[in-house]
Amino acid sequence: MTDQVPPTCREAVVKFILNHTPDAQAEIFQAFDSVMLYHHQLRVIIPLAQMAVQAWIAPAIPMLDSYLRAIPPQVLAEELVSLDVLRPNDIVPLPCLPRFIPSLAQLPSTLHDHTRSHGLVQNFQHAERLSAELMAANNKPGANCPDMPQTDWEWQALKDKLFMAIVDTSATIENANNAQVRKVQAMTNVEVEVLAWHILKLMRDAQYGIIGIPGTDVKYEAFPTFRGRFDAAKKACQDSKCTVTSLVQVDFAKRLVASPMSELARKVDNRAGNKLKAIQNKAGQKAIEVGDAVKRDDGAYTYRTGEQVAPAPPPSNGVEEAIKAARPKKRRRTAGNENQDSANA
């Protein structure tokens, strides 16, 4: 018995055990023995709510799990062994209880305890199932979409249009010598076609409300037609090559496990570079504020001595301005139009 467990928690469990027959007591100890075994194997305390306990014990699970949560993991064995004086000696201990495979809804999804792991996810298969549930959490009801392509020929035609949008670098928001533009120009035909088909598949899913993005800050635009969504995505790929290269980035988790030390070194170098840029930006801003650096008509910055601090930005090709101009203007909220909105609703 340990002093680290509140006496009231232990007393409730002792009373619960004493109020039952030896056969029932054996089933209670079966649950505690299973907790100890899983703790030995997994180094976490598995709650009874995740085990196939006897049906008659189910109403007492909240009380029993409250007791288990009160036990520090390092003294679990000492605490549970102290209850052995109540174990029926003439009954052979029962086998370990199997664990449930809980769904996302059955897990404490808001638990935020970084002091220890709670053994909520049991194995690779369970993790994959929960990942699929997380990905589906923001899906929308399926939409009626009469213009969805039905034949391979129709999909091929859209793929060809998307292919040309991806490789078109004639007018993008990036400059012609931008690194992202060069990456797209270096892609092989096979790589571009595979990417185009991948985008089309996700586009089809999105039109039906299958978003596949976990979390709470998820943006979703509803399009009345599939062609409307296709045209918008195609324009994004055509106007921004950074958008395209973002689509083909390697999963960082794969990069990490393939070369952990080099990825850590990359993060350290990036952090050092960002710190230096922040210092330089702050120094430059201060120089501008006090008049040591001035902006010329062409957009370049120079010291008062005439020495250049920063070159003029490259001339715009007009694409970025056209995109900004095409954006719907945000409506300014006023008491008048809020009242009008309420009336229209």
C-alpha cells in the first residue's frame, strides 16, 4: 500500500470488493491483474473502460478507473499487490482480459496531459484506423454534381488540361528564374501526369465533400459544379508554381525517419538563418526609420552615401495584381447591413 493514493479512492475499491462473492471477487482481480500485465508490457496504465470486463462490473468502471488514475505509474504494482489480502485464495486467477479497439469517439479526444502517455492507441492497425477517422472528421454531406466526369475519356481530357496548366511557366506570380519555377521545369512527363491524376482524384473527393483534412481550422469552398472547382484549381496551378511544388513535397515524416540527424541539422541551420534574417530586418527597419537608408523611386534602398542596401524588386508581370483584383471584396460590417442580413435571413 502506498501513501500516494487518496484513501477515499482506495476505500471505495475495498468496499466494492468486500460486497461481492468470491467468484465475483475473482473477476474484479482479473481486471486488476490485466491492468498490471498491460502496464508491464506497455509501460502505461490501461483504463478498464478499454477492456472486456464482465458486464456486471461495467457500472463500477468510472469508480475503478478513477482509482487507477490516482495511482502513480511507478507504484502501480505496489498498490495493487496491497489489495491481494482480499483476493479469494481458493479460486485460480482468471486469464488476462482482452482490450477493446476503441474508435475515435470512444477515446478522450480532448485529453491534454503531456506528463505521460496514456496508452490510448494500441498498435499500428489501431493508429491507422484512428488516422482515417481523423481524416474523415471534417467531411461534408455528399453533393449532387451532375457534371462529374463519367468516362476515362472525359477524365483524360481534364488531365491533359491540368498537365498544361502545371507546366505553363509563361506568366506566374513567381519570377522566371525562381527556384520553384525551375523545379517545375525539371519535372518529367510521368511525374507531371501522376500529379495531375492525383489532383483530379482529390478534386473529385472534395466535390463530394470528402475533405480528408483533420483539425479545426479547415477551409472548404463549395462549388455548385465540378467544372467550377476544376477551373479554380487549374488556375492556381497555372498562376503559381510554388503551389505545384507544394503538391509534390515529400512527407516530412518519411524524410525524418530516413535521415533523422541530417533533418535535425537542417532545422538547426534554418533556425540560425531565420534568427540572422530577423536581426538584419530589424537593423534595416531601424536604418529606414532614422533616415540612414532611403527608398529610391525604383524601389531600391540605399544609404545616404549612395551605397545600395537592397536592390529594387523585380518588375511585376501583372499576374499577381490580376489575381488580387479578381478577389471578391470583403464586405464591411456595419449595423445597417447586419440588420439587412438578419431581415433577409
